[in-house]
Amino acid sequence: MEPAEILSNPGGVIGVSWLMIALPLLGAAVLLLGGRRTDKWGHFLGVLMALASFVVAALVFFQMLGFAPAERRVSVPLYAFIPGVADLGLLIDPLSISFALLITGVGSLIHIYSIGYMSHDTDRRRFFAYLNLFVAAMLLLVLADNYVALFIGWEGVGLASYLLIGFWQFKPSAATAAKKAFVVNRVGDFGLLIAIFIVFTTFGSVAFGEVFPKAGEASQGTLTAIGLLLLLGACGKSAQLPLQSWLLDAMEGPTPVSALIHAATMVTAGVYLVVRSGAAFFPGDGTASLVVTIVGVATLLAGAIIGTAKDDIKKALAGSTMSQIGYMMLAAGLGPVGYAFAIAHLITHGFFKANLFLGAGSVMHGMNDQVDMRRYGGLRTLMPVTFITFLVGYLAIIGFPLLSGYFTKDGIIETAMEHNAILGWLAVAGAGITGFYMSRVVFMTFFGERRWDKDVHPHESPAVMTWPLIVLAAGSAVLGAYLVLSNRLMVFLGPAVGLPEELPAFHVVSPVGLATLALVAAGAGYAWLKYGRQEVPVVAPRGSFLTTFARRDLYGDALNEALFMRPGQWLTRLAVWFDNRGVDGLVNGLAATIGGTSGRLRRIQTGYVRSYALSIFVGAAILAGAWFVVGTL
Amino acid sequence: MPWLSILMGVSVLGALGVAFVKDDRLAKQATLAVSLVVLALTVVMTVQFSPNGDRFQFVETYDWIPAFGVHYGVAVDGVALVLILLSAVLVPIVVLASWHDAEAGKRSVRTYFSLLLVLEAMMIGVFAATDIFLFYVFFEAMLIPMYFMIGSYGGAQRSYAAVKFLLYSLFGGLLMLVAVIALYVIAGKGTFMFPELIGAIKDPTTQKWLFLGFFIAFAIKAPLWPFHTWLPDAAAQAPAGAAVLLVGVLDKVGTYGMLRFCLELFPEASKWATPVVIALSVIGIVYGAIVAIGQTDIKRLIAYTSISHFGFIAMGVFAMTSNGASGATLYMVNHGFSTGALFLIAGFLIYRRGSHFIEDYGGVQKVAPVLAGAFLVAGLSGLSLPGLNSFVSEFMVLLGTYERYAVPAVIAATGVVLAALYILWMYQRTMNGPTAESVRSMPDLNIRERWVVAPLLVLIIVLGLFPKPLLDVINPSVKETLTNVSVTHPAPAVAKEGQ
């Protein structure tokens, strides 16, 4: 199927699809400018705007379903932005609307959950303002019809992420993590920016509708360069190697933020970028796509390994997020069928990972914000709703038969296997590790001895928090089957990502699937031996070299420090010293030489100068006056 | 209507009036009123400007010294217009921000405000001058009010800073004077009028020498690396309001001069010098950013970020593409607003705590959230966050440069990463973390200060989302300039359909 032509605005709800962005943006503006006056009802406004945005997205979706599949690609121009370079406009197609539904749907649930989670925070209103800001920016990112508008959303979500990681900015660790996230993301953004420059100089436009059809006319080298630079941007936003280091620190933010931004939506923006640009710059063969798959596989393994060693429940889940996005990235490097599975996994992951994070938040809420799983244990009876929903999310992520992950992750593994057996088996290995670390989280948190202190009184969270969990758990259970069976999502996405007419059938039972299941079961079993059957020590054992390697995030930070931070600090000091002594010293010296002696200069610097300047002024005034008189005579 | 003369006249008359008002409070109010009148008149004038009409509009030409062909010639094109608009917007904001700045010492309060209005007249004059000799007179005369504002009302090192500023500028001005006179003599047209001198110098060697005379003066003014060392001293010692006008407007005369005079009068020499200028610009972008990261003094830090930004502007001018030059012009305006906001808010912060040093702050966000929020928005504009004003201009400059010089553009784009570091690290050290004991009782922005900050933040956001009105004014003039330089625009590798 060739990518469909872009149609012009058909009116209806699609005509006002910009409301999706405008409503949460308005919410953010009201809450930020209104200040303390809006404290009482600010969180309701925030929720309302997110829900309203979801309603618009749903209406747009249903209007689009009324079109023939080939016509589901509508452009909604908004206004002229930079004349001759880029205008602001939206592209409503199956890909963008899938994202919009995920962002506003899961986003609304997380907004609702946050009413309860943040109820004790005096700055809850500001929190909702930032959440609204995030939703608006993320929607711009996925709905934009050109790279410049996308970039505005792209850095906008970076800002929201910065503000929310550092929400408790009085904690130095939070402030540092926020800054780190922004700066590391900027490294990726640098790549994206250069990619945009190349796109513009090559095609004379940055609009998807103009660039993609002409991609074939550009040289292979140009296309590869654009692809690799886009990938650099994607790596920053999606925490893929080598720009992964910020994501674990980002867990400093309140847990709903980790769920929404650093699990379900923002970190998948890189996958979106690759899939959106796919047909033009990542066709599935060629260098750029190969590098995408390598980055994906490397990150899916690295994230999984990090996940095995973390005692902080949020960091274990963050490692898992890296890993799962690695799967999506791998898929996105495999061409059109891969795109579809990348998006399918992205959507189901959005549900089960938000589910898991909010579950973790619910546990923390009942445990005085304790995050150390060694201080948990046996919580299943005390938090039954949290436990059961978490269990569903857990089974979904490890790929338990017929739950979401089973369909979407296996789809990726099988597609990878057909493409390249090495990639495929590494992805299978990742699934096995996932089985281990996720089981570890469940055993340490909900089973075994109770290991918390006396003054902690674990309790189930209020309904405003558990209901979103229940909805997400339901999604985690059934969404995968719904999207993948009978190729529902593929058929829907087809025109947007250029899928072939002949779609591969998904085999519910396959040899590779069975092998994966066996490995997952082995991982889970090993976790049971270590953390289920045995008592979990409250103080972490020292562990082997490998454990330390995983605990220290595979030495990613150490590497960054040695390669960039320390040399950077030295360079900065050197530059400051040079600027004070070198350049300035030279100039002062020169001035002194010209002025005769340095003593003369110093004298000028103190008293005489004022009269000196005054005399220039007076002289100039007299001169000007004289000329003027002469001139008019 | 002689709009430009009226603008200058109102400012000068206002300055005289203020100088003779006995009551300080009344003097301040009068200054504010005059600057607001000038702003209102400038807005009315801007509305009447037709972007696609004649290049120069509101033309006034009178003989001044007929013997030498010197004219009182003023007019504006789109580029000059937006810079005058920038000046007219900033002055009332600076007046309101400087309300108590002149009171610290035993200096005369009304003189300070009178100097502000004198400076405003000169800022309008320097951008409006179409006679090169008149431009030179304003270029030099502008130094004087600024010299006194730094030297008399500045910080502890004010004398050193003021003299350094003056000596650098005078040196550059002297070179320019020689070049101006030589231009007059060699062109042999018997006039200093800029439009008549376009294309007058044909000989390449002569062009090169005259170019250097102008360019060095402008490079010191802007300042470009390595002529920059006067700026951190001057900006750090100047009162916050004067620093805003110094960095926000006066320095732009340098980059404006490059675009207007260097490119159009000496097109061949400009092309000859381009590799060097681009190199200096790129060095300045990266170097300014790195040195900014290492600063311990808030105002010096902002000054170094400006050196980095001036590198972007000069690079955009000399890229000689429409995106580069239009972006550079827009950058001049945007940088005035964003750095203006940064300097003024930093000034409010310093006024409260009495220290320039970053390490003396910490956790201000908790006690003064409005101040911190405003500082963050200004800072985000400084790091060119998309959606805010600076992004548009920085993007255009980088894109415009990339179209012709890919490698320098890529190196310059690393400045985007460094900007995130210097801004957010400064913000973290001053505003985040546990609240320092010394700032615990710090009051948030008062009503007057909010009125100072609000228009700047509004402009930062509005120009970030809707840059088109300004670009529509700038683009035709830039196009005219580039036509006079006779450069061909690089075409996309894959041509658009139907072309």
C-alpha cells in the first residue's frame, strides 16, 4: 500500500482538532498565572482539560473511521509560523491519532490518580499545571505535520519533563536530575536539529507531506545521514544507548510523572519519530535501519540487566522501561511490519507500564514514600487492589499467554527473527531477563516476610487512585489481543506507515513463542528461588562483580563523567582562566604599552577619566553645534 | 510627518525637562511618561510602515554641512525599524526597573534618568541615520551617556569598567572615522548619504581596507571574539537597567552596522572576509558559552552568554542567506528582550541580597516563586527553547548558515547544548535546592517589578509563537540588502515540484 495522499481539512471535529492541544495548554496557563488563587480547584481544572482533550481525540478518531482507509490522512493547517521555512499545522492520520488517544487516555487516568497521590502536596496546583503543559506539548509533537512544529513539541515535552522531575526542586538530587535530563536530551536534540537542516536544504521543505514523497530523489548518503541524526534525537528522548543515563535519575520526580512521561508517553517519542520518518529515512534495509535495530537490542538488554539489580522499585521499573522501548526501537528498525508492532507494543506498554508505575506509587503512598523493595514484603493482603492490578501488569509485561505483552512483544521477536536470527535470539534473551526482574519486583514487594519498620502502616490507596489502576489493568490484559488478532491495528495503521497489502498472520502459538515462554518461565522461576523461597535480606548483599556492574547502571554515569564531565570542567576552568589572563591581559598590556606606562593607564582608570570623557563630550557638542550653524548659514 | 525627528525630539526635550526638575520622584515619573510617549509614537509609526513599499520610509533629508555633503538624513527600512521598536520598548521598562537604582550613592537621581532619555534619542538616531557621517556621530556620542551611567552609577569596579568600555569603543570609532572619511574621498560623490554610496567603491583592495575600518569598529561594539573582554566588565558593573540598554541595544549597533554598512558598501570585501568572520563567530559562540558556564558572578555570566549570542548574530549576517540574515535581525530584537529580562530579574535578585555571586543564593524558588518563575522563562528564552522568541531566530540563523556553510553551522549548534548547561546550572544554583539562610526572608517581586517583567515575558512568548509580523517587516529589507550584495541563494538539492 502506498502512503495515502494528504487531504485537506474536511471540517467537523477534525477541523478543530487543535483543541486537543489548546485545552490543556489553556489549563496550564490558567493554573500558572492564577497562582495560589486556583489552589482549591486547580487539580479539577487540570483533570477536566485532560479529559476534554481525550474527548476531542476520540471524536476525531470516530470521524476518521468514517473515511475510506486511503483517505485517513488529513492536514489541518493552523497558521504561518516562519515564512518560507515552516508553518504550524496538524497531520491527522491513524498513526498520530493512535498516539493522541494513548496520550490523552492514559494521561487522563494519571491526572485523576494524581488528585489522590499529590493530595498532601502544597503545590498540587503547580503539578497539574505542568502535567497539562506536558499533555499539550506531547500532542503537538505527535500531531505536527512538519519537523519544525514537531521540534517545538519535542523540546516542550523536554521542558515539562524538566519541570516535573525537579518538581521537588528543594531536593538537590531532584534539581540535578532535572537538569541532567534536559541537558542529555539536548544532545539528542542537537542531532534532530541538524537532521532538520539537512532535510530543509535537501528538499526545500520540512513538511512531512512534501518531504516523504520526494525522499527517493535524494542520495543514499543524505538519507542515511538524516536517519542517523534523527536516531540521535530519538536516543535522547527515548533513553536509548548511549543517551540513556538520564532516565534512571528522572525517577526523582513524583511517581505519576514517572508513569506518564518516563514510561507511557514521552519516552516513546523517539519510536514515534523513527516510525513517522520510517518510509523515507528508515526503510527497513540500509544503514540507518540497521543502526536502529542495534541500538534497540543493546538497550533492551542493558535496561533489562539494570532492572535485575535495582532495589528501588521505581528504578527497577525505569530499567524495564528502557528495555521495553529497546524492543520498540528494534521493531522500528525492521521496516513497515516492524513499525506496526512497534506501535502496538508502544500502546500496550503505555498501559501496563503506567499500570505498574502507578501501582508502585500506590505502594509508596501506603509506605511513607519508601522506595526500597527490601523494606517491602507481604503487601498482597494489605493492598489487595494494588496487588491484583500490579499482578495483571506484571503478567502482561512478561508476556504471559493471551495478555497484552504476549501479543505485542512476541510480534516484535518474530519479526526480528525473520529479519536476522541474532537480533531475534537476543530479543528472546531479553524476554527471559524480563521474566526474572519483573518477578523479582513482585516477590520482593507483595510476597515473603514483612520487612518494613514499625512506624509504617501500609494501607490500600483511596478510590481515586485505585480506579485508574483497575482501568489500566483491564487495558493491560486485553488490549494486546484486541490490537494484534485479526491484524486490527495493522489494518488501521496501514495507510499511514505504508504496510504491504499481504499482512503476515500472527501465530498465537509458534516455536519462537514457545521458546520465549520457556525462557520467561525460567527467569521467573529463578526469581522465585532467590526472592520468593528465600528470605530477602534488608541490607543488600555485596553481590558479584556483575551485580555491581548492573547496580551502577553498567557504568554509564562513570563513563559520562570520565569522558565528558571532567574534561568539560577542566576546559571550562581553562577557558575562564584564559579569558581573564590571556585575552584581557594581552589587551590591557597593549593598552598600557600604547599609553606609555601601566602607571598612566591606572591613573586614567581612577580620577582623570571623568574629566577626559566630559571634555570629549563637550568638545563633540561644540563641534556638532558649530557644524550645524555653519551648515544652516 | 517627520516621525523620526519627532521621536528624537521628544526624547531630547524630555531629557532637558527631567534634568531641571527639582523633585526626584517627579523626575522619574516624567521620564517614564516621556518614554511611554515615545513608545506610543513609535508604535503608531510602525503601523504606518508598509513592508512591501519603498525600502526607506519616513525619509527626512536636510543639508547639514553642505561644504562636505553632510546631511541630517534619517529614514528606516524594516531592519532599522524593528531595532528602533526594540529600543522604544526597552526604555520605559528600564526606567521602571531602575526606579531605585540611582539612589544608592550620592549621585543625582534626575541626571541618571535624563541620561536615559538622551541615550534613547541617540539609539533612535543611530539606527535611523542614512547619512554615514551622522551615523558616526551617533555611534560615538552614544558612548557618553553610557559612560556616565556605568562610571557614576555602577558597582564597585565601575571606573575600571567604564574606562575599558570607553577606550575600546573610542579605538574602534577612530578606525571607523578614518574609513568614513576615506570612503567619502575615494567615492568622490561629494556626499555621505548611504543610498548613494552603495556600489560606489569598486576597487577590491580599497573595499578591503575600508571594510576593515568599519568591521573592526563593529566587531568591538558587538562584541565579537576576541574583542569581547570589555563587555563582561561593563555589563557586570553597570546598573541593571544600563546593562540592558548596553547589551540589548548598543551592542546591536555593531551587528546592525555589519549588515547595513559592511555588506552593502563593501560586498566583495565582505565575501572575502566571510571565512574569517564565520570562524570568529563560531569560536565566539562556543567560547562564550564555555566561559559562561564557569562564571561565579550572575551578571558576568549573562554577559558571556551574550557574547555567545552575538556570535550567532554575526554568523547569520555573514552567511548571506535570507534565512541567516533575517534570522540575525530577528535575533537582535529577541536577544534584547530575553537578555533584558535576564539582566533585570538578576538585578532584582541582586538588589535584594546585595551580592553578585551565584554561591550566595540557593532555594529562592521557595521564597520568591514569581521571581524564580520569571527568571526561568527568561532563561529558557536564553537557551532558545522552542515556543519562545529566541528559538525562531536561532533556528533561522543556524539553518541559514547551514545552507551555505554546513560545518560551521554544526559546530555552532553545539552552542544549543552548552546553553542548556549554563542557564539551567545557574538556575539550579540560585533558585533550587534548600533555601539558603541569607535569602529566607527575601520578598517576592513587588507590583512595580511585576510590571517590568510582564511585558518582557509576554513579548518572549508571543514572538515565540507568532514571529511572522516581525519577519514580514524584516524580510523585504534583508532581501534588498542581499540583492545589493548580489549573492545567489543556495537551492535545495532536490528541487521543489513545478520549479
